[in-house]
Amino acid sequence: MTDLILGLDTFGDVPEDDSGTLVSHAEAIRQVVAEATLADELGVDAIALGEHHRPEFAISTPETVLAGIAARTSRIRLGSGVTVLSSDDPVRVFERFATVDAISGGRAEVILGRGSFTESFPLFGYDLADYEVLFEEKLELFVQLLDEKPVTWSGTTRAALDDADVYPKTDSGRLTTWVGVGGSPQSIVRTARYGLPLMLAIIGGPPERFTPLIELYRRATDRLGTATWPIGMHSPGFVADTDDEAKELYYPRYKVVRDRIGALRGWPPVRREEFEAEIEGGSMYVGSPDTVARKIARTVSALGVGRFDLLYTSGSQSISARSRAVELYGTKVIPMVRDILSAT
């Protein structure tokens, strides 16, 4: 798989400095820019920034941070992971990402999603009762905007458009756009219907359980006559020099965030045994470069995906540990994954 895309993903978790003190949100954003710049230098293919509106995460406008990264990098793809289209305006999302595309010389990507968190809905004045119709209508409009021609559209979630043109235009004539899906068959079919690439969020359990959904997407694109795209996935993990070091750096801080969010959703506190089981046979890629590379290669081969993004932050892992994780991913994990897959 010489064309396999291997990227990184972060929600802009607020890290600790080397003294164990949480840094400010502003410093956390600057740290993400520094990590993305390092990833670009080391040959990582892509970086995706998630949108959140919670105190644990510093990034609420991924495209703004991506613009800063664009000015300091030359080759890495720059995407969101995800942009919560349901609580945003499709026209403004297109304009902002087309602007990042211009700054970066055509490297911008937007990954659209409904969002697994709901804070943005009341924050921007949307009713969660409209969860489904908001995404359906706004995605329909966004797909029309991708043609970069005047659009006539009407719906129930925003003002109608009558032969409206949107700027800036991209140099390529089309903004790279994925749809992020957590596992709903209906979402899979909708993505195929619009002819957009699929990005799967595989965050728990054996990754092979997503095989039926991947097959559904391929059958749907065949039946509908829409484009066949490389399928992407993202999963959480962390890289350190040894397996034990990676686990000890990652788990305590991951548990704090996981339990805090779990309490809001009625989940029991995560146990160390569950964490270890996810590393052993689930969807968590934590360990040494050799351990992480071999697991990524197995998953990519088993699912037949064309892109893998490692969600390399989950909690307040220190700045130095995070920087080392990015370094190891770029210099060791990516070359090893490519070597393993080229030998099979």
C-alpha cells in the first residue's frame, strides 16, 4: 500500500508542562501548532484537529489553528476531525476551509460530522431535537457548494439561497471533503449517496467489527454509481520508547478524561483491565513503535482502509511526552508500517 495515508489526530487536549501543571488554553493551541510542524518535518502525511467546546480541549475552531499550521508547513495535509456541521453554517464552513486551502497551497481537508458531543448545540442556539434534520439538510447544501457554482437551495434549518455564489474558490475546483461516521449504517449509506469519502471513528472493541460497514459502503457506492474512495479510520493511541512507558504515560491521564465524560453519559469508571484489553485486542494503539506499527499494519490489512489517523492525545500527557510521541510516530512507526505492508 504505497498510497496509504498515515496521519495524526488531536482534539487539542490541554497538556501538562514538565512540572505537572496544566498549561493555558492558549499555550495548548500553540503546542498543537508546534507538534503539527514537527509532524510535517518528519513526513507524517496528515493532521486532523477536532472541534470541541469543553474545558479539557483547547480547539474550538479547527480551521483557525489549521491556518496557523499552514503558514509553518509545506506538505502535510490539514483537516478537521471533525467539523460539527450540524451546529455550524455550511456556507461559512466552506469559506473558512477554502481559505485554509488557499493559504496551504491546496492541502486543506474538511471532515464533516454530527459530533459525539452536544455542547455546540445549545451554545449556538440549536435544538437537539433537530439533531438528524440539521445534519441532513446542511450536508445536502454543503455538497452543492463543493461544485463551486451558484447554488439555489431551500430547507428548514437556514435561510434559502437563490443563485448564490460563494468565495473564495479553490485552485483545484473542489475542496477535499470526508464524512466522519461512528458506526451507523444509515450514516454509511448517506455518505455513499453523496459520493464522499468515509472516515470511520473506531474507538473501542475489535476493529474487525467494522468490516460489515465497510462492505456496506462499497456496495452502496457501487449500486448508486458514486465515486469509490479510499476509506479512512481513526483510533486512539500513544507511542513511547517502550510498551510500559507508553502505558504509564497514557493511562492515568486518559482515565481522568474518560471518567469525567463517562459520568455525564452514565458509563462506569474505566478499569485498567479494560484498558489493557483494548490494547491487546481492541482499538487502542498504545506502546513502543514496534508494537504500534504492527497493530496498525494488521488493522489496515484486515479492513482494507487507505488511511489511518492516530488520535495521539487523550488527557493531559506532558508536552515533552507528546512531542516524543509525534517524533516516534514519524520516524519509526510510519516507516515500519510501510515496510510490513510492502512485504505482505
